[in-house]
Amino acid sequence: MTQGAQGSSGTGTPGRPAGGEDPRVPAQGRARGADRPYGVPAPAARDEHPGGPGPDGGHTRGEHVHDGHADGAEYADADGHAGDGHAGAGPAGHRRAADGPTAAARPPSALPARAVVRRSSVRGQVLDALRAALLAGDLVPGEVYSGPALGDRFGVSATPVREAMQQLALEGAVEVVPNRGFRVTVRGPRELAELAEVRALLEVPVVLRLVRGVPSEGWARLRPLAEATVRAASTGCRAAYAESDRAFHRAVLALAGNEQLVRVAEDLHRRAQWPPAGEAAGGARTDLIADAAEHTALLDALVAHDTDAVRSLLREHYAAAR
């Protein structure tokens, strides 16, 4: 019967031959939606920017940006589908690829990594610049400096300056002043004497224990570091000398094989290097040269395994730091 042939008997669907394909559904739709019951519509396609400027005034058809990836760069959308920004519906106007595996079908190692913007380089450069300014006396003890003002000085935003200043606060070089900025810490002779005493209590016993435990050639390898302190001292640059000074002491203590010791000693050393209030920019050049000369004399005694000379030189070295 004609009516039954058209699907009225329940074996077919009106307008669709029994056992046949619906002529109203394109072949591509049947292939992609084969597992969807007939009559259930496909999910509505998301915004595809049909040409011309988009709602943000800047997108045209096929031109998309997602988290810093330009059109054509792979991404994984919020539904877990991988796409290339050219076909199919995707998040926020991006279209999912019609062909190719979905994110769920791809191994985790093949998923594109989301790029992470790091400011560590800028922050580190600002931190170095602030340390140099502190050691040179360009940032005056007792004065308050704001993040925006220092940012203008270094040609950066206030954010990396504040981040660097927080680190300097941990190092005891500045203190936070709420709603104003950071005040350069005023250092007195007593504080410097206390730091020198603590450094001596920590470092001297370690070095004395290493005098004979390290072979002469092991100590001799530190010669370039000792000579670097002499060259830095001759320039009169307090920042350059401070860096070379810490490098030499760090290398000596590292021979003990105790990383925690090296970290604690370096923190104390850096705190002891911030100049006290009223000191001329970087201190006298002759003082730096005398301090550097003690490094070379100490190294000579260490190479010779002369324990008495090492003990005497260390006492003089830390006494001069007070």
C-alpha cells in the first residue's frame, strides 16, 4: 500500500522511505550524526563571525585570537575539543575542526601547552638595578620611594618595582610604608656589628674544618674569584664589589657540601653589605681594596693548609666588617 510504503505503518517515517536515508539530511550530516536518533537536531552552531567586523570591532570571518594564539594556532576549547581556528564551532567565536581527533582522543602529550607569560626577567633586572642604587647611595636611607616613581625612573610599570621591593624588604634593605611605598632602612653601627658577629660564628668554624680537608688544588681553583674581588675593588663600584665578594665566600663555603649553610650565609652576607646611613656613596675605595686583599691572603693560607694563619685572617676579616 502506498501509505505503508511511506512509513505510516510505523516501519518508516513520513517522507522517509523505510530502511532508506532521509533525502532532507545532507550526506555530511548523516555521516557525522549517525549515532544521533533521527529527528534530534544537531547542537546549534556557535557564532562564526559571518564576515565584516565582529562585535568587538576587530574580527572578520576566519580571523580569531584565543589566549594569545592567532588564527590557525591549535588550542583546546572549554568542551575539550581540539581545533585549529578554521572549521566547526568553538569557544567565543572559534570554530572547531570538522576533521581530526578531539582532545579526548588525543594522547595528553600531544595536547598544545598553554603559553605562560613570565615577568621574572623584568623583575630580576629591576631588582638588580635597585640593589645597585642602594649600594651606590642613590636611594637614601630614611627616604620613602613609591613604586610608580621608581617605575618611571627605570622605564617599567610599578608592578615589577613593587615585586622587587618586596624581595628587598625580605633582605632587610627596605621596609613597607602602607599607602606610600618603601622606606630605605636606616642602618646603624650596632646592626652591622651584630651581623658580622653572626657571620663569624657561622662561617669561621666551617672554614677551619675545611683547611686540611680540601686539597691544595681544590683551594687553588678559587683563585680567579679572589682576583675578581681585587679588580672590582679597584673600580670603586660598591655594587660590583659586593657581587664578587659574595661569590668568593659562597665558593669557599660550598666546599662543605651543605646547601642550607650556603643559603643562610649568603642571606646574612647580603644584609651586611647594605651601607649604613651617612656613609659616602659605596664607602672609600681604599676600604674595598683592603677587604679584597684579605681574600687573596686568606686563599694563600688555605692553599698552604696553614690553620693558624687562616684563623687569624678570618678574625681580622670579620672584625673589619663591623
